[in-house]
Amino acid sequence: MIKKTLYFGNPAYLSLRNAQLVIKLPEVEKCASLSEGFKKQTGATKPIKDIGVVVLDHKQITIRSGAMEALLENKCAVVTCDSRSMPVG
């Protein structure tokens, strides 16, 4: 199976639930013009086993330690970038 590459260039909250990476975007959650039903639907999930690379390219990304542990246990590469979008870790 081909593993997915996930790129995060905007603020995001990344957590783990039921062996899935939960992705929430704070810009959508804080928008007053969107309905509450739509805001709840915007939280995407991706199975950890399908992810091969995660690129974190923004200073306001929060990743929970459980999500990081699950990604690394499944041999996923987690790349962090600096303010010039160059990999640093």
C-alpha cells in the first residue's frame, strides 16, 4: 500500500483517537460565520497505518504526544520546518 504524505502549512491541532490521526483547524473552529454543525464536520481523521510522512511547516501546530508516538511506532517520518520552510528536524 502506498503511504500518504500529510503537509501542514497552517495552524492545526493533531491528536490521536482510535488509532487515527485527528486533524482540527482552529481557523475553522473560530469562524463566527460558520454553523456549529459544519464546524464539527471539519475535524478530519486519517488512519495512522496509512501515513508515511508528516511535514509540520508552521509555528502554531500542536501535536499531542500520543499522536507523535503512534506515528513514530508505525515508521512514519515526521519532519519539522523552520520559518524559511527548511527542514530542521
